[in-house]
Amino acid sequence: MKPVWKWVTGVIVLLLTLLVGLVWYFSDNWEPIIEKKLKEVVKNSTDSLYHLTYDNLSINIALGNVSIKNVVLHADSSVYAQLEANKKAPDNRYHVGLQSLKIKGFGLFGVLVNRQLDIKSIELEKPIISVYNTYHSYNDTLSNQPEKSLYESVREVLSSVNVRDVYVEGVDFKYFKIREGKSSETQLSNIRIRVHDFLLDETSVKDTTRFYYTKLIDVDIPGFQYDFSDGIYGVKFDSLKINTRDRNVLFTNVDYKPNINKAAYFKSKNKAKLMTVLHFDTLRMEQVDFKNFIENQQTLMKTMQVKNGHVKLYADKRVPKKATNQLGQSPHQKLMFLKRLMRIDTVLVDNVGVEYGEISDKYHREGVITFDHTTGYLVNVTNDLMRLQNNKYLTMDVQSKVMNAGNLHAQFSFDMLSKSGDYSYKGTVGNMRASAFNKILHPLVNVEIAAGNIRSIRFDMKGNDVRTWGDFHFNYDNMQVSLLGERDAEGKQKSKKVLSFLVNKVIINDSNPDANEVYHVGKVNYKRVTTYPFFKNLWKSLLEGIKQTAGISKERETRIMNQAERTERTVTKTKGFFKGLFRKKQTNE
């Protein structure tokens, strides 16, 4: 009788031989089975709309590896045309091609025995994804038929699919929007995507810790640039990072601006439309509801941070403007008009400059006012009626430097449910030189502040669509203004000295409290001009307070200015007379 160990060795050798034979057989003959199943799954799960083709399928059963070259997933145009005829076609069609697909750690035993597919990793090399969007109005109507889930599409073949990691490198993405036979294209290049822990079974669809069956989707887009259809504005960023597990989005170096200069912009528009220039070093969003955004186009997040950048707005008053009714068009009212739900708990602003420039239609010069290094926050930025039932106020608290000189602290409160657009605002401005405002006064109204110290400003106002009221406190001293005339032949700015003297001595108080130690408080009760937009109405209300504290009334200003103009003309004529007289005398001599 042979020793036991020889029997054991013989059995092991026999089993190994059979295993090697099976591995060799299946590796050589499994391709047709896999190909048939793959194409069957694609066809069944897409109602025959999509087809899968590829070259060179290679399988190593022993290692559980699969490699496929030149994979293409494409829509059948004839099937799509038939779906359109039956008014069942989706708005989006996809064409996907990739250089290679590698599957590692493929568990054959689980598929054969339990219909459970487990994969260690999937690598996709240089995918090209094209999306063709064609609008169909019938898709706007909600279907009564429940939409088939991805699991329902594959459960007859597999009871579960689990992929530990998916790596996608070098993706080129193209989006074609087709309207009335015309197509516009958006393109993203060299995208990197990582998917972790994909699980498809009867329970994963209800797992709230997963985003479309995954624990993590990490997307890195290295850059993007797009010009809008008007051919004027463009948007770009240096990078975009998306993380579905942490639920955050990060943009860097974001720009939104015209591709032409100011002169060309206003000439092309040929109407008084604001020119907008935006730049942010960092735009970060936290706790984003990605699923709601994808499925319902709703913007829901906990925090948005805007850091290091500027908001610049420019107007040209030389361009004709059609007067339109601005009532009901305040920013908070426009937010309520949005068709899609928006809910941002907090918007954080960190070191953002705000600039408004305007070219005068009379003097053809640009005046600028700036709010530099603006920092603050907005709370409850939403048009969600359910949320607003508990708290109906959008609030804003910001600090800034006016003209990069005076410290401004302002607080706004907007009643989002008010039919009359109710809001309130209050704030303070610290010590600064009044001449800092010459950058806007000189170009726009041909006036300069020759001297003056602003000790403090304090205001507390309320308003609605038609009126603004409240108290304005303005503490200042040694205020003097200079009214300017036209430039001479050499380009030097002339000064209306007599008119300036009368204004300084008669119209305005050079200090508050004034020379009689009377302190003037602005009691604002300003009726809005219906064609004034929100921010212009805001400024006009504050200007009303400034005038009152400076002792200026409309009647007094008109009377004195008319008198001063007559005096100025008389003095000018007198100067001309004496100059002519002396010139004649010198000639006679």
C-alpha cells in the first residue's frame, strides 16, 4: 500500500491540474459569454436605445482581471427617432468612448454561485463623453409611471454589484445644446474622477449615507473657459474640486467679465445696461445637497464662502436709457421671483472689494466710489416659503472701508414675505477726510471738497417700495466745497470762486454742530422715484440726510444758487470790462 502522503499529494496535483485546466478553458472561452451578458445588460437597461461595442477583451480568471480596449457606448439614432415620434425620448443622449477599461479583482465565484459581482478596482483611461441635449416639452410633464431604478434594471442578472474603487483619468467632456437646429458647445478637458465604494443592491438606493450608490465621488477639473452666446461675456476658473462625501465644492480664480473694454461694451449694448466684472480667488460651498441640485436644479447648502476678490459695476450715462418702473425689483424681491428653490444658510464674505463707476453724460468723465476690503456675512438667503414661515428675514452684516479711508459697519434686514418690499438698514462710518469723495464728486457733478473732516456718521433707516424714512446723524467740521468750471485751453480746471464762496458761507454749514452750537439731525422722509433702482434709491435717501444735517433745504439751495449764478456772471463781465479797458489804455500809450 502506498504511503498516505503520496495519496494526498496525488489528489492535490489532480485538483491543481483541473483548476489550471478550468482557468485556461474559461480564460480562452469566457469572452463570448461575457460579451453576450454585457450587451444584454446594456440593451435591457436602456430599452434598446444604447449599444456597446469594444475590441480585444482579455480575461484572466485566476487573477480576476479583465481588460477591454476601445470601448464605445452609443445611442441608436433610429431608436431615438422612434422615441421622439412616440414622445418618449429623453432630452439627453450620450456617446461615451474610452481607450481602455481595466477591471482588477473580479470575483468570478460570487457571480456564478450567488450572482454577486465584487470588483476591487476599475480604471478608465482617457474617456470622451459627449452629451447631446435636445429640449422636448413633453418631458416637462411629470410621468405617472414610476421611473425604473438602476438596480431594477440589473437585478435579473445580478443580485448585487460592489466596486471598491473606480479611477477615471483624463476625461474630455462635451455638452451640446441643440435648439431649433442650432448647436452650442461647452467643453471640459482633462478631468479626474475617483469613485469609492459603489454598492448596488436592494438596500443601497435607500442608504442616505450614499450618493447615487457611492460613498464618495471626488472630481477634479483643472480649468474651464466659456463664452456666452451673446459673444460679450465669458466665465472661467482655474480649478473646480467636488467631494460628495464631505459635500463641498471649491472653485479657484473665478472670473466673470466681458471680453471687451468699457467703450466697446457700451457701444455694443447701445443701451444703459450695467457692465459687471467679478473675480474671486476662492469660492467655496459646504454641505451641498448634490442630489437635489442634479434632480431638481435646486440650490441648497449650508455655507458659501467668497474670499479675496472684487465686484465691479460700471454705467455710462451717455448711452440712452429707457425709463422703467423699478418698484418690486429690489434684490430680496428678485430672489423670491426665482423659479427654482434656493436655500443658503450663511454666505461669508472675506476681503472683497466693491466698486461702482459711472461716466457722466454732462462732463464725460468717470466717477468711482469704492468699498474696499469688505468682510461680513448674509444669513437666511432663501426663497423657501416653508423656511421663511419660521424666520422671514434675510439679514446682512458687513464691514468695509469707504474709499479705502473710513470704516463702515452696516446691517441690513429684508422682510422676504412683505408684499410692499419692507426692509431696514443701519450703520456707522468712522473718522475720515471728506476729500476722499472727490473721486466721484469731481467727475460726476464738477464739485470738489476743498477741506473737511468727517468725525462720524450714523444712520438708522426703514423703507419699502415707495418710501424711506429714518434718522441720519453727520458729525463733521471745517467743510468747504469748490464748484468747478470748464477747463481752459491748457487743460487747467477753472474754479467758480464767487459761487463757491457763497455756497460755503450761505448755503452749507461748515460744521455740525454749527457755529451757533446747534446740532442738526437729518429726519429723512424720502419718496422714491419709481424709475430709481434699489441702490440708487438707497443713496438718494442717505443724500437727503446729508443735506439736512448740512443745513441745506431745497428752497434755500435753489434761491441762493440762482443768486450766486447771477453774481458770478456779473463778476465775470466786470472782469472782462476792466481787462479790455486796460488793454485799450496800454495800446493808446
